[in-house]
Amino acid sequence: MEFRILGPPQVVIGHGVVPLIGRQRAVLAALLVNPHQVVSLEYLVDVLWEDRPPLTARRQVQNCVSAVRRAIGDALTREPVIVADRGTYRIRPADGALDAQVFADRVAGAVRLARDRPAAAAHGLRSALRLWRGPALAGLAGRIMAAAAARLEEDRLAALERCLDLELALGPPGALVGELTELVAANPLRERLAGQLMLALHRCGRQADALHAYQRLRRALNGELGLDPGAPLQELHAAILRDDPELGGAHNRPAWTPAPPMPAQLPADVAGFAGRAGLLDHLDRLLTSDSLAARIFVVSGTAGVGKTAFAVHWAHRIARRFPDGQLFVNLRGFDPSGSPLEPAEAVRGFLDALGVPAQHGHQDRFSLYRSLLAGRRMLVVLDNARDAAQVRPLLPGAREGLVIVTSRGQLSGLVARESAHPIPLDLLTEAEARDLLARRLGSDRVAAEPDAVGEIVARCERLPLALAIMAARAASHPGFPLAAFADEVRGIRSDLSTLGSGDPATDVRAGFSWSYLSLSQPAARLFRLLARHPGPDFDAASVAALACVPEHQARTLLGELAQVRLVEQPAPGRYGFHDLLRAYAEELARAFPDRGCALTS
């Protein structure tokens, strides 16, 4: 079975195309542009009706999915391609069965060959481009499908530009002039194609035509956008005017600008990722929105809430929108080493990934980094940031790419100054927490003991790290009843050792400790005293009385605790923390006795 979206959406079984009608094709296409990803029913409603769904929209989507499954024979298979699970759907094409994935794999393979085997790389790119049968998702209407089609078309053009770079360097240029002329006519504002046409014409001895091509682009940019061509194209124009021998017919010289290395530094996606479906769909839509002030997202939350897992999962989900690659770095802002990574060290790693030799001073590194990312659709993930000052030097200067930052702090400075979009992560819902356990332990095992699962979820406070630790323990003992692990977690609130893993990176107590160790001494003292507060939430006045400090100082200290998510602020002036953090505060209070004002009245 083959799935095709690089052209009109099709399903091919054997030698025949499976007949699908309008909405069925749209639903199938919406799943195929998110392969192996969970797609909510609400997202499919948006695909079909956007802002005006009928009252029966959910039922109609369910009927469409059922009809598609029947049409492809999916309902009769043991391992269905389309998986339905509590209001969500996921399509699982086999390896090599989805043309868009085959295209991406061939492009990635060709890029890896480009430096040492340029002819083979060009051949690989042409092989990838031949998979296209016309405009992506042709025949489908609507904002969401248009955005997906535009992303795929951008991937096609980026691959074609890389291919033309290689072919111009290999020569001869004459065979490419006709193709480039058509491409420039179809994409009159695309500077890279215009530059390739100019170079091909110049190498064919057609200097006047090359200069006319520049003037046409200049008029188009000026007329539509009020802009002049960028500096690289202006430099090429000047070189053609003076008949620079560097542009001559030396076919072993890279044409225009060489295809840069394409880093792929994302860690592996999280197996069994669960929850956050609504948030992921919202962020996907936000990426295509014109209202997005800056392409910087700050994922924040308490220790163990799954910030890195969420960021990496979303990054994999959207990676194909960024064909120039992905950069990833752990900034060690909250880390057992106690030594945050210096921005200069982080950017040196990025330059290595981009193929730049180590020969620049610190300030030169940052300027060079921004220059290399200008005009490139690159995804940058800055994980575990300490503060905004650590992040700012690593932000690209251009808007073509995307930056995802994770931090325990809220990084309000980035939100205020750089217009970053905040993504606060809360604890999982009960349904999401149960789903996490089901994905890691199997739905049958979880369904067989609902009460034990409920106890584990409740005692772990729906904290993803705590749930993952218990799931790993249960997975290591498949013959044990889950009730045995429910008995284990009943003591968590008096002893966090139950949630130890032997690895500081996945140990709940260790995770909390890195936030605690970042506090000032007065804030650390207040956190310990909060273990004695009798209620589930508190305000500055009650905390001031507890700690024997003025109310304004209590408010400042609560703000410091909230910055590293050791307390949450669910409403103006009200604070609280979940029972696992209370248990950690109680452990510290026992280790560092301090009566405060708690027992003086």
C-alpha cells in the first residue's frame, strides 16, 4: 500500500488507485501530513470546516475515518494503519510507503553525499524530485491544507536549489538555463533561483542576459515588497559587471553559494509520549499564523513536568518544515554539575555542526552564527536554560527559522524584550496520565487494574517524570500486579526514595534539588518553612507570618520560588505546590530545622 501527497492525494494498492471522495481525501491527507503523530478529532474538524463546523462535525469526521479505513482494507488487518484512540487518530505508513517521507529521506541522503560525492548527490536529489506528480495536496481547499502544501512546496524548492547548486558546479551550465528560466518565472521573488540563473547565463557568455535577470528580480522585489536584493545577490551582480574571473567556467568551483551542511542534532523522539495533544495542535496552527510576533517559544514548568520531552517531540513533529536542519544543545542551566554552559561554548558547538572551523573569537562566533542562519529555515532547540542572558546570544537574527527554549524559569525577559511566546506546562490531566501508563505498559495491563492505576496516578501527582519512573519499574516486572506498585507509591509523600532511579537525570528528588540549589538563602529557607503551612495554598501575608519577614519581602521570595517553579501561582496573589514538592520541602525541613514563626504563637 502506497500513500501519495506530493500531488493529488492518493492511496495505491497493487496497480490501482483507491477511490476516495472529497472529505475522505481531506481527512486522509490531514493524517498523512502528520505521519506517526497523534492528531485530534478537533484538528480534523478544523481541516474540513475551519471556523464554521456543523453540529454533527465530530460524527461526520468519525464516519469519514471509518470510510477511509474500509476503502483501504484497514479494518480487516491485525496492525491497522490508522489507529483510533479516545478522540485521536494516528496513521502509521510502513517504511517507504509515504512519498513525502521517501522524498525527505532521499534529500537527506543526498545532502550527506554532497561534500565528497557531488555527482551522486545531484543524482539523488533528482531522484527525490521525480516523486512529485504536481502541486502537493492538489485539489484540497482550506487554510490548514494550504499551509501544509506550502511547507511541502518549500521543501521541494529547497531541494531543487541544492540540486542546481551541485549541477552548476559540475557543469556544463547551458543545459540548466531553460529550467532555471522557467523556475524564476514561476518564483519571481526567490533570490537563490535568480542568482543561479544569473550565474548560468554568465557562464554561457550571456552577460547582458544575466544582468537583465538581476534587474527583473530587483523590480519585482521593489514593486511588491519595497526591498532591494540581498547582499549575496548584489555581490554576484557586481562580480558579473566586472567580469570577475572567479565566476568563470571552472566547473569544479561551487556555483552561487555551496549547499551548507544540514545538521540533525535532535535527540530521539520520546517513546510512548502521551498528552498535550491540544497544545501541540494549537502550536502547529500558531506556526502558520501571521499574528506570531517572534518565532521563539519558551517552554517552562516545574522539574519533571516533561519540558524537554515536549520540546523534542514537537521539534520532531515539525522538523520537516525546517529543511536546513536542526540544532540542539543542553545549556545545563539546572544540572547536577552546577555549571551552566557558556553561550560561547554552545555557539562553538553549533558552528562545528555547520561545518565552520574553530578559528574565531567569541564575538566573531556569534556574528558568524547569525550570518550562517540568515535566510535558512533552521530549527534551534535550547534546552534547560538558566536565564534569558544565557539564551540571548544564541538567538538567530532572522525570522525564517524557529527557536524552542526550555527552562524551569519563566524567562519573562525574553517574553517582554524578544516577544517570545510562553508555553507553560502544567501537570498532566488524569486521562493523560493514564494514557502515559497505557502507552508504556500496554493498554490491556492498565485496563485490567483501573483502581491500582488510579492510585499510582494520584500518588505521583500526575507528574510525567514520576509516572515514567513507576512505569519503568512496572515494565521491568511484567508478571507483577500493578497493585504492588500502587502499594509502593503510597509512601511517596513521606519518602521520595520510591521515585529514585539511580540516574540523576531521571530522579525526582535530584530534579527538585537543582531548582532548590539555585535559590538565594532567604528563598531556600522559605521553601523549607512552607512544608509547615497547613493549607493547600497560601498568600504573601500567611507566608510572612510563617517566616517572620515583612509581607513585601515574602512576596519577593515567593516570586523567586515561582520563577524556578518550586511553587505555582494559580491565581493573582495565591500560591501553592503539589504534594511531591511538599514532601521534598519536608525532607529539607527535617535536615535543616528552623522554627521560623510557625510555633511562636
